[in-house]
Amino acid sequence: DAEAAPAKSFAELRAEVEADAKAAWRGEAFMAKPDVLEAVVSVASVHAWRCSSFIRGTCEMAALLVFVMAYDGAINLADAEADAYWFLSQLMGEVQDSIVDEAVLANQAARIHELLRAYDPALAEMLAGIGLSALPALRISTAMFVRAGFLLSDCVRIWDSLLADPRRFAFCDYLTVGLLVANRGEMLQHQNVGAVAEALLAAPRMVESAKLLRTSYAICAFERRCSAEIAGARNPFPPRPEQSAAEAIEETLSEARQRLSSLWGRVRVAGAGGWEVSS
């Protein structure tokens, strides 16, 4: 058996965090405030040290928590940093697998695609046809949407709904489908895989958070009150395709990995901005 890689030192983990934190919530005024970046790096670094590895998305999550805990400057930044760390530690205990486990991500991609087939068959078919069915789960909803491209204040509103969900983050799927449905017009205008991916990754900046949440709440209500799985729901709405797409989704996931292999590193690091066409 191959020997396990030696554990990284705190200095090595902090260097990874510092490099990643520079791009966290780029352009947000909050991140430019004195000592905020250092507080974010400290929270993410200590968490990485306790977990023996750094997970992408941690810096964005740490920054969002510091932003909330600081309460627009009403709370001392050192206290906000401490509260953010403990909240992050508890939260990552619940969502870490959804960020790093490929099997969990694949299952989420399948769920989202099945939902989209019910709420927007044309868009689901188009994304499957060009091998992008997995992209919403892999890029938009991962790490609780903090790397999706939303404004920081909008992502805070989204987290309010995610954390209030009695089914603990199942609302992520509905929110992702809501975002796709709200931006369907832009995506359906294109046929080229790159152009569709650009439109998909730009979607978080193209819709008002209040409108997005209303759409997502509606999807959630249908799924939890009118779906076939609910006892007594004899006429589920919206109706589901007669045949399961499990095998097709597996093929789509494989195809998506192949088609995005040349672009994937750039997308994961740069987000929607990485798709901007250079002059």
C-alpha cells in the first residue's frame, strides 16, 4: 500500500489559505476593511490545521461568517473572528462531505437534474445534450453557494434560508433549480458549450435575490406538499417524466467531466470571471 502523505505544517496550510483568501469575495467593500482579511485567514487556517487539510470554499465561508458576526462594525472584530471560527467548525462538520466527496456531489448533480427535468424539461434536455448537467452542482451550489458568484449580502440572505431549513440543507437543490429556471432565457439562447457555461456561471449576478428565493420557496413547497413521495399526493405536481434518468445522468456526469477537463481548473479557481473572453 502507498504510504500516506505526511501531514502539512501549520505554516504550509496557512500559505494555502492566504493564497486562496486573496480571491475570496473579490470586489466586496467588506474585505477591504482593516484587519478583515487577516481575521478570515486566521479562521480558515485554524480550521485547516484542526482538519489536517485545507478545503476550498472555507475562506469564503469564513468571510461570510465574520461579516455576519461583525454586525456592520457593531461587534469587535476579534470577537467576531472567534464566533465565526466556532460556527464554521460546527457547520463544516455537517457539510464537508458535500464539498469534497465526489460520490455526494454526483448524487446531488443527479437530484438537481431530475428536479430540473420536472420544472424545465427543455433546459434540462439542453444541458444534458451538451454535457453540462453536472455543472450546477459542481460549481454553483458547492460550499453552500459561497463560490457561485453571488454578492456577499445576497449570499447571507440565502444562508438564512439554508440554515432555517428543517431538512438541513436540502433547500440547496431547490435553490439551484430556482436559479436555473430564473435564468433559462439567457442559457437557451446558446448552443455552444462555452457560451452556455458562461451564462450559467454568470446567473447568480443576473437575478435579484428576493426573486430567486421566492422561486425556490415555490419549488420547495411543491416538492414537500405535492410530490409523489408525499402520502396522499395522487396527482403530483409538476408531473415527472415516466422513466428515470439515472443511467442517462451517470453518462452525463462522465461526459461533463471529459468536456470540462480543459476548462475545469480555471472555473473552480476563478468562478464566473474565469469565463470572460479576453480581447
